[in-house]
Amino acid sequence: MIFDGGVQCDHAYGVVVGFQAMQAESNPPSTTIVTPLAFEATRIQMISRQNGWPLLVCGPGRGGIDRMASQCRIPAGHAVILAGVAGGLNPELESGHSLVADAVIDEEGLQRVPPLRLDDQGGVICTCDSLCSTPEAKARLRDSTGADAVDMESIYFAKLAEERGWKWGVIRGISDDSSSPLPANCGKWTDSGGRTRPWRVLQSILADPKISIQLPGLQRRATRAMQSVSSSLEQLLASDHAST
């Protein structure tokens, strides 16, 4: 099941129902996976089905986490994992590497430590409200925070998870490493529900045709990153060494 942009979608059968269906279950699943983007959910859909983990697509940024907070009623004590791609800050991390967060921070240094983490694959993920899209911006953020990767959701997810009493963790795959720039305005390529907006992508290509050459590489790196996330998900939730 995928909760896609605010609705529960069973893609196997084409059924779309509201959030209330999950809330009303007498024995809801004990683990839920959250992705900000629909693209990310599709890349881990198979493993989630095999394990019976619902997927929730919350949408990007703080707004996506806020909407999740208002619409989703996952019980206290359940495991909830935020999973998706991130930008690399640590020059030693190559595209395709996955991080199981040891800590998540904001730009001011506020820190949250997830109960679910691993002895290896760890790192610090910094959340920014704006896209960190150039090597120069990534280097400045690395220098000021010491973080290994950057996203737009983790610190807000962590706050919500602690308020709700969830056992939570964060897994991020590096889609663009510290030396890789992102296309201008790519943050506008998805809507508030995490779905790709093809017209916005086309507008960017028309404004800068070189983006059409970058896109295949971007997709390959993001896919490789999510494959790594998928492996880390199984390892985290199966590991006897995960902190709880």
C-alpha cells in the first residue's frame, strides 16, 4: 500500500481509499515507511510489499511533514522510518551510498537522535528549508555543521516522531554527491504531494537545454541511491543491533 500524496493507494489493485481506512484497522501494521517523494516510494515498493510495510508519501519539505502530522494516526510504539534521497556533504560519500542516521540536525545545531540506528552505515543528516544545490553551498553547510548529508525533512520528521511516541529512524541514499550540482529550479519539479510535475521539468529544459543531458544521469544516481536505501531498510529493521 502506498499513501500517495494524502490518500492510501493499493497500486496492485488500483484501489484508492482515504486515510480513515488505515486508522480504523483493528491490527494495523507495526512498521510504516515514509518517503517525501512518490519516485522514492516506487523504488522501494517491492520490498515494502514483501514485508507488509505500508508506504506513506508525505510530500517534500516541512510542509509534507506537517500534512502527515495532520492526516496520519500511526499509534505510539510503532516503528516509522523516513527514507529517500539526499545530497552528499561529506566528500568521502559517493553517489549511491546510503546513510542510516546516527543523528539529524538543523542549520542551528538542534539535534535529535533516532532510536533506530545501526553500528555502521551511520552519519549525521542536516535538514535545510531550501535546496542545497551547488558544490559551494554543500561545502559551506559541511563546514558549518559537520553533517554528512542534507535533506529537507528529517529534523521535522524527528520532532513529529518524538511527539507521537514512535520508534523512528532515517535512511537516506546519496543521489548527488558533494561535488555534483543540481539543475536550477529542480526543487519545483514535484508538487506538494511529492508527485513529479512533467510540465515544470519541461519548462526547465526549455530554459536550459543542457538539463536534458543531465536528466538520465540524475535518474540513474537516484535509482542507485534508493536501491541502497532498500537494502539498508531490511538491515535496520532486521538487525539485533538496532537501538530501540
